[in-house]
Amino acid sequence: MSELHCPYCGAPISADFLFCPSCGRKLDSVKAIVNQQSLTEASQGASVSNILICPTCGYHNPITSKACESCGSSLKNVAPVPDLEPKPVSVPSGVVEQKRVQKRGEEIKPRRSGGEKQKGSTGRFRLETYQIIAIVAALLLGGLVIYGIISSRGQSGQTIGTGSQVQGGSQPSADVMQEIDRLRQVVDKNPSDLSSTLKLANMLQDNQFFDQAAIYYKRYLDKSPNDVDARIDYGVTLFEGGNVDGGVGEIKA
């Protein structure tokens, strides 16, 4: 293997030297390799000129120089070396840069993958939450509908007295029902009490118990046939209860 030389002072060096033992300057391993290659080319007959490198400032002087052309230092004991200007090592720096880019790419890739997984996981969580909300809302709505149907049927199935159904949307108050029951008891005990009979018929008609009202109007008119107002009310009760012909006949009578 050819002998290596310090590119600054030309002193012999080894490939594992970090600093020149002669001038103390830091040695670049890449420059030493280039210097070795140049020596190999020179040994093979390549045309390479020798120079004197100033040990003080590192200036490259012609082989015939006695003193450094840059700083004036003596070149008396400086050994000649091949004229190879150390060049910037671009390939190693490029390799380092390429590796650094690859590392960045490797770091970005797992982050992107993790982001996608996290996004997917979040999307599934939102979908499950939406489904739960939809199911709860559907159950609540169904419960309200069922409750409304049951309540409506319960109200429509209520009957009063002998089973006559209240026509219309409103129910009589408790006080009204108590008064109707009281008058019914009075009339049943004393059928000749025409005032209570007529009042009971009127209250039953006003609260839309038309079938029962017709019964008590009939009892009253059997004993007071000349009461025109009571007969008209009786006809209206028959008409509203569904007996149109009977109602019209009583009104015309």
C-alpha cells in the first residue's frame, strides 16, 4: 500500500491518524483516501506535479520555492507532495442528506398511519353514538304514541249512568256529575217533582248525555205537554242523539 502524506505539511501519516504528528492539523479521512488514490495514479505513470505545502498557512507553493509565497515561512524542510487540491467531499454529504430524508420519510409514514387509524376509530365511535341516540329517540317516540292511543281509547270507553256515551271532547266536571246524581235520586224518589225532572233533563242535555236527557224530557212532557220550550229542547235532544225524524216531529208539534 502506498504511503500517505499530510495534505498540509507533507509529513508521512497513517490512515488511522486523526491529527498530523508533524503540523498538528486535523486530518480528513476522505482527503487521505484521495491522497492515496493520487499516489497510486502517480505510481502508474499519471502526470502529477509536486508542490510544497506551507506548514504555517497551508498554501500550495511550486516545488522550486524556498519560502511560502503567502506568508513567507521557510520551506527548507518541507517534503514535496503531489499537486492535488483537496476537494469538497460532496458524495458523503449527499449520502448523509439522503439518509436523513429517508429517516424523515420513515417517521412521517407511521405518524400518518397512526392518524388514519385514530381517525377511523373516532369515526366508528361517532357512528355508534349516533345509533344509540337514534334508538333511544325511536323508543321514546314509540312510547309516546302508545300512551296517546291508550289514553284516547280509555277516554272514549268511559260511560255514564246507564251506559250512554258522552259525545264531544270534554268530560263533565266532578261537581256537575254530583249534581246530576243528586237530581236523579230526587226524581226517582219523587217522580212528581217536575221542576227537578226538567232541571235534570236540561243538565243531561247540556253535558251531551242525549239518550238519558230524552228519557227525562219525555217524563216531564207526559205531565206538562203544553211546555213549548221543554218540547223544543226534547226535539233538539232527539235530533242530536241521532233520531232526526223524531226530533223534527217534536219541534213541529
